[in-house]
Amino acid sequence: MTSLYSAAARRTDSRPAVVPPVRPSGGSWPTVRLVRHLLPYWRRLLTAGLAAAGSELAAAALMATASWLITRAAQQPPLASVSLAIVAVRALALGRGALRYGDRLLGHDGVLRAVAGFRTRVYEALVPLAPAGTPAFRSGDLLTRLVDDVDAAQDLLLRILLPTAAAAAVCVAATATASMLLPEAGLVLGVLLFVAVLLVPTTVLAVARRTGRAQAALRAELAAHVVDLSEGAADLAAYGAQGRAAARARLAAARIARLERRRALTTSLASAVLMLFQGAALVAVVWSALGSHADGELPAVHLTVLAVLSLVAFEALAPLPAAAFRLAEVRARAGRLADLFDTPAPVVEPAAAVALVVDGPVGVHIRDLTVRHRTCDAPALDGLSLHLPAGQRTVLLGASGSGKSTLISALMRFVDYEGGSIEVAGRELRDCAGHEVRRVITGMTQDAHVFHATIRANLLLARPDAGDTELRDAARRARILEWIESLPDGFDTCLGPDGTEPSGGQRTRLLLARALLADPPVLVLDEPTEGLDPDAAADVLADILDATRNRTTLLVTHEREGLTGADQVVTIERGRVRAGAAGEGRAAGAPVDR
Amino acid sequence: MKPVERRLMRELPVLRRHVGRSAGLAFLAAVLVVVQVTLLAGVLADAFAGHPVAFAAPAALGGVVALRALLGWARDVLAQRAAADTKHALRGRLTDRLGPAAPSTPAARRHGETATLLTRGLDALDPYVTGALPTMAAAGVVPLTVVVWLFVTDWSSALIVVVTLPLIPVFGALVGMHTARRTARQWRLLARLGGHFLDVVAGLPTLRAFGREDYQARRVGEMADAHRRATMRTLRVAFLSSFVLETVATLSVALVAVPVGLRLLGGSLDLRTALVVLFLTPEAYLPLRAMGAAFHESSEGVTVAEQVFTILDEGEGEGGAGGAGERPASPDVRTVPVSLHDVCVTYPGRAVPALDGVSLQVQPGEHIALVGPSGAGKSTLLALLLGFVEPSAGRVTVGGTDLAGLDADDWRARLAWVPQRPHLFAASVADNIRLGRPDASDAEVRQAARDAYADHFVEALPQGYDTLLGEHGAGLSAGQRQRLALARAFLKDAPVLLLDEPTAHLDPESEAAVTRATVRLMRGRTAIVVAHRTSLLPYADRVVTVRGGRLETVADPRPATVGSERTQAAADGRPQTRANSSLRAPRLLPPEGALTS
């Protein structure tokens, strides 16, 4: 199911805008929008809410019934008239623990189901944005934060909405009971509860917002100093500047501590205010009940029950300050998620896609291609024309920022182009469905990911139906088969933090094997040697060119060693192919000027 | 209390004070509760007996509640301040641990963890300091106070409380012991399932590239569901302890209330006493019940404290980067050679030494290129000269004096280092160039930038030399960053240069500019350059191959006399004209004017 927001946003999206300026704070009421995402699970959540309310009600009822029992017993009636209360007290006492247990299990189960569904929705919202539509894919930290933000849904339900629902149930029940016993006491209690419920969270949110901004700024400052201290440790030591940098970090830490100490004065107010309200309610309820009792309108038994009701009703509100603090934090996370759902896809899929059928070797004609990452930016590709001949290997050289990776993204339909054309097998790419384009043009992107899974699963991703022979063949051509077979578990070795961590070169070769296994008509390889030392880079490049013989290949790199096997070497500069360099053909021996 | 908690108490006086204060405040709060309960019971009993109740009684009640509110506020403020002070103290100690470390050593890997702890990680201590510790202190004080008052009021009810109260910790411990192992096993599975979503999202571009995004959408749901089922299995066990605590506590209320009611029926108890007992009994159990939840929430904080101490302990032996100030200053490296005598370096936890019996003598003014495959030990050799790693065998000497005996800061003041990926600090461009000489004037900074061919792009930045560089110097290309690092080295004007492939991974234009700046910097200085397959190779007097931690070939293509001439020139401090070297490799460089574009 696609999100309402992204669908709406896509309709209004105009073609040239790839990443529009993101509105701050996720629009209004981001928390409400988050709740709306969770609404499909209302049945389970309602059950969880009822269980939470039931368990809190049982606790309140236990105290109220016990106080009724004791006051009634003091009137020394026959045993039979209090026996029901005795049974009720015992049952509530026994049942309260069980109810609480069930409430917590039901609550967690319902919430986790809702969160599971929400994760799928976030994933679906992210699909059209990967990789060019959101900065998250360019920064590991942003990505981690995004995934962390998704758990805001869990916090919202488990720590905010369920406790609030339970508190509300107790408040309503207490007020209703009090009103039945003595209307004016019920009114006083209800009004005070209502004011407290409104006032305490509002104050907490205001305080949190005020101090939150200052705190976020100080934290960012500390984080910057810490990054400098840790990642620049060697530079600092070599230049004798470590003491100064450490002093700056200490200063930032001291300022955070000062702010937190000052903040404590206000953040601790909420619980105290709640207790003041409790005291006011107790005094007011008891005083009005005393008056009625003196007038003979209120039985003495009800007097005690009213006093107890005013106490337990406010005790049920105790989790509210913590929930309100949590809400302030959830708001920020929900805002970022709302922004994500609002982000339009960088590529507009054609309303009626033409089929892209490729049979045999195929070339790619790129003419006057213009791509802008943002409407206001200078074009990343500025009238680039290039022909990738069928069955030939083209190497694209260029400085960082020259537009090499943008070209690959445009070819794979990860970014849209505002001018020019890309033609494959007589079709304009823009008129074809993105997933069909990527069946024809794919390979190794710059952000290619090694999944936390077995080597086999990582490779099969490219072609799920590949057999063992094909798998081994791809690995052999990427010159990684030997390493894989040297591992105790071979292809079933799990990669990742708790498995085997491949070295930079091995990782590159695994990704290459995956791209070769995919076996697309047009193979693109974006900076496959990024992060390798020059020797290894030259070896890998030579191996790649060897493995892609007779295949339409576009290899983007800035290395100039190991390219002797290329059919065509083209240099890209400021979004265009360097004049006179396009189609210069194979320069035998030394294709690149060094 | 776990050992790590005891250690926190031992090492942080602020926490000891905090626990003491919490206990005191909890006692005061318990006394106020007793007063409140007694007052309320009095009012209700008086009204029940038909006595007129003056407003003074409810007003006193309100006053007591207000006092409790004030006390609660003070307790929270003090607790949050204790948390702020605790984090501040630990941040200070962790900051000391962020010294230089050779790449790929455990210490370097610890850096990321330390950085996370310093920023967000330590916040996990908040629930521990503001929640668990005060609750623990209250659990030691409040039940005792309440029980004493119950004994004074009605000993038979007090007896019931005294008998059932210990059941809570006993049952809690029993259930805890039973569940601990099962949950520990589950947590690992949970962590793995929980990581799946991040893994898939991080790999989304790859999934799209191979048309697998729809298949994975189903997997996301399936894995989240598996995560839920595993979580629920854990929670069913984990919540058992709270079930037991809750049941014991509420059951005790019934155990007290029902006999009290029956005694009231028989007339052997007055209502006032009965109400005091009823209101006070739950208060005895409250802190013990709260302890379960507080422990649950603070477990993360305890884990963080463990991490902190692991890092602090690991750094204990390293002695910090500064070195002792007592050590002698180093000899003048412009006149004496730097030598490695049979040096071995073995990183902890590695079987194979990074350097294995390396001997090398570097004459003043000499330019040595280190070549060899990655991982051969070239960077370790530079780290050795920088004093970031110490030889596990052999010696590094400066004019015959052991480097280990020299003042590290004084020695490093004679070095300028340009790493492969220089770090740009969150400061202005000018301050980044000033790294080694914070008091340098603006004119000197500009001159250094000019020398490094960095002036043109710096002036093109929005605020010129005042432009703030964000995290990792965002917005600058690798070549520009490299030139800023060279400007740093120019400004520092140190006699010895250590350059780690300054031109690797650069595009041709940047490489030409960086090469030209580097060559200019090398003039008149001793230079050791890791220069494998880069354009700097032709400028070396000697090329040394490092392979497998050993020096393979030491080739000096020049006649011996040239070396001594250069030495003399360096000793005079006059800049050398390297006519011969510019003859040897000029074809790689564009004409000087081409670089300034």
C-alpha cells in the first residue's frame, strides 16, 4: 500500500525538480500524521488500550472498594452486607497482577504489529527515493537516524498513547463515580483533573521545546569537537594542537552540563505541579463532602470513598509528565518521517510505459543530456553526448564532481533528465518503466551494499534463479572464487559484523561478481576501485576489463592505471565530454595521457 | 549492585552524595506521607463519628501535600543535576582517551565508540542516575519508616506487611535467575532481527539496481514479524517478574484490608486506625515495586558504564599523547640524521609484525620515497616516526638519541605531516591552516595558502578564509583538502616532512597542483614520502621498497657527494634549488600558470 502523502506529492511533481527544497519540521501535526499511519491496526491497539485501562482501573477500584469496605465495616453491619466487598477486594487484588501482565503483553504485541506494518510503509516510501531522492542514502549517520526514527511509532504507542489512555479511563471512571456519590465533588474533581491533564503536558512540551533547541545546538557543537578529536586525533597530535582541541571539547561538555543543571529546575516541575493539583482536589473534595455530610445529605461511607477517588485519580496521571517529555522527542522524529513521506520521487514514471525489449548486444545513444540535482543548482550534466557502442567497453574518466556518477544515475533512471535523450534499442528511456530500464542497464553503483547475509544470498540478489555453476563462474571471473572457497563455509559464509568482514579489495570483487552474475545487456560500473590502494585498483580494473570483453560496458573511474583493455576512453569535464575526446576510439598501448 | 555500579560509586563522589541525599529526601517524604495519611484518617474518622470538622484540618492536609510536592521537586532537581554532573565527569575522562593511534589498532577502532559515548551514549545513564539510584535509596528507607509507623498504629497489620515485604525481593530474584539465561539468548536474536531493517534500507539502491525492491518489501514485513514474535517470547518471560511483584503487593493490600474490616465489624478496632493502615500499607510496597521498572530502564545505563570503564582501563597504560614534560628536547634534525635500527612493530592482537627488523638512515635534507603494496608497513613507518606507535623491538634515534626518551610534543614540533586523508576541523579555513601555529597572522596564513596553491579556491569560497568547514570539510574536493593540509605544513615550517601519498585518489588536475605544492614544500627539508605510483616518485633521492614489513631495496640513484651538498645547504638554512630534480620529472606537471585556474 502506497502512502497517501507520497502519492499526492508525486502527482504535483513537475519533471525537472529532482530534489525540491524540503519544508522544515514536516508540516503541521507530524505526530497526528504518524498516528494516522498506525490507524490500520486500530483493532489490536484498541485491545491493548482496553487492557491497559482495565489494569489501571483494577488498581484504582481496589483502593476504592477497600476503603468502602473498611468504612462500612466500621458501622458494624451484618457480615453479609460487606461480604461482596470482601470478595471484590480479594478478586481485584489477585486479578490486578494478572491484568497488568496481560496488559503489557497485549500492548507490546499490538504495538509491535503496528510498527512492523509501519516499517513496511516507510520502506515503500523510501523505494522511489533511493538513492538520489533523499540525503539519507549519502550518509550512514542520516540512515541510522532514519531507521531510529521509525521506532518513534513504538514510543508513541507504548509510552505515550497507551499510558494516556489508561490514565484517561481512570480519570473518567473516578469522576463518574464521584459525580454519582456527590455531584459537586465530581464536578470539582473532574475540572481539576481536566486542567491538570491539559496544563502539565502543555507546560512540559513548551519547556522541552525551549530548552531542546539550546541543547541541540550545544550537542551539535560537542559532536563536532568530538569528531575532530577522534577522527583528527593524528592530525592534532602531529601539529601539537591536541590540548587546545580537548579544551574546546571540555568547554562544550561543561556548557551542556550547565544547561542540564539549569533545565532541571523546570523539567522537574511537572510532577510537583501534578501533586499540588492532587492536594487541591483532595482538600476541595473532602471539604465539600464534609459539608454535605454535615447537612446529612452524604453518608459517611461515601465520604471516605470520595477522598480515595480523588487520590487514585491523580495517581493515575503520574506517568503523564514522562509521556509528555517523550512526546516532545517523538514530535521531532515524526516530523522527519513526515518530510520523508512528502519527498517527491526524483523520477516520474511514465503514465503509459513502452516496453523495452532487448535482444542481443545493444548500444546506448546519449545526446545533449542535461541533469540538475536541484532546480536552482547548476546542471550536473550539461549537454553531454556519448555513444556506448554495442559490445564495447567504454571507460569514463573524470575529476570528482565532473558528473560521472550522475550519468550512471540517469542511465539507471535514478535521476530524471530535463533535456536531451538517452536511447536504447530505439526507445527513449524516459518513456520506459524504471524497473525495465534497470533490467537492461545495471551493475555496480557507487553505493553498492554488501548485505548482512551469506555470500550466496548477496550474489543471488542479482539473479535469484542462478545455479551453482553460474555463481561460481561469476565469482571466478571477478577473481574472488579462490577466496570464497578458502573460507570454511564457502558460499554460505555470512558477511557482516558478526560474520566475515571482507577487505576492501574482496568487497569490490564480490560486488563485481554480483554485477557480472546479473548479466545485463548494458553493464555499468561506478568507481569500482574507490578506496583501494593504487596497486589493487589497477589489478581490479584490468580484471574488470578482461571480464567484460564483448559486453556493452560503461566503466566510470578516476584511476588511470590498468585501462589498457578499454575499447574507448572518454573524459568528462564539468558535465560534458571533453571536446575532441568523444569516440576517439581505442588508443593502442597507452589510452590515457598521464 | 553489580561491580560496575560499585565502581561508579567509588570513582564518582557526586553519585555517592546523590544516593545519600536521595535516601534522606525519601525518609522525609515517607514522614510526610505518614503525616498526610494520619491527618486524612483523622478528618474522615471525625466526620464519621459525627464530630464537626474545622477547615483547619483539610487545610493542614493541603499544606502537607504542598510540602510533598516541594520535596518531590527538590528530589528531581537534585537527581537531574547529579546526572548532569556524572555525565560531565565521565565526558572529561573520556576526552583524554582520544589520542592518536596507529590505524587499524584496537585503540583506533575504539575511537568511534568513544565518540558515540561522548555525544549521545552517556545519556543512557540518565534513567540510571535519576531513576534507579533514588529508587534504590528509597527502597532502603521508606518501607522501614512505614513499617515502624504501622507497628505503632496496629502491630498485627504491621506483621502481615513485614512477612510479605521480603517476598518481593525473594520472588524477584528467583524469577530473575530463572529468566536471565533465556532472555540473554533471546537478545542476540533480537539484535540480529532488529538490524535487518537498517541493512535493507542501506542496501535499497542496490536492491533497486537489481529489481529486488518489491521482494524485499515483503521480507521487511516478515522480518519485523519475526522480530515481534521473538520479542514477545522474551517479554512473556521478562514480564513474569513484574507480575509476581505486582501480585504480592496488591495481594498484601487485600491481606491487610480484609482482616481490618472484619476486626472493625467485631468492634475491636477504630476507624481512624483502620484507615491509617489501609492508606499506609501500599506505601510500604511502592519503592520495591518501582525498583523492578527502574532496573529494567537503567540496564542500558549500566551497559554504557561498562563500556566507559573498558575504554578508560584500556587507555590506562598508554600514558596520553603529550608525554612527560621532563624529557629532553630533541636534537636539531636539520643537522643530524634520523635512524631506524632493526625496528619491529607488532600491533596487539596480530600475529604478523607490521614492521620486521627495519633499518634505515635518513640524512638531513634527504628525500626518501617509500613504495610497496598496501599493508606492507609504509604508514606504520610514518606512525613510528611520529611517535604514534612504539617499536616492540629496536630503536628509533635522532642524532643518536632514542626517540622514546624525547619529549613527544617537542619532537613533533619538528615534523610536518600530510596524511592521505587529512582531517579538516569544524573551524574556519584560516584556523584549519593555523593548526600547528595558532598565533600565525592572517598574512602568514595567506602566504601558506599561496605556497600550497590553495589561495584561489579558498578565495572563491563564500566567506573566503572565514568559511566554516563542516563535518569532514564538506564542500571541498579531495585535492582541495590535500592542499589545505599542505598549507598547514607550509605554515608550520618544520624541518622534517612526513607525507603519506598526498596525491593518491586525486584527479589529474588536483594531482598536478598538489604535486607542485608538495615539491615546493619539500625544498630545503628532509622528506619521507609514501609515494607509491604517484607523481611524486621522481622527486625522491632514494626509493625504498617496503614489503611484508621489511625494506627490500634501498636504491640511491645519486652520487654520494650530492647528499652531503644537500646536507650542507639544509644546515645553512638556505632554500635549495632542485634544478636536477625538476629536470627529472617535469613532463608530468603542467606549466605553473595552468594551476592557478
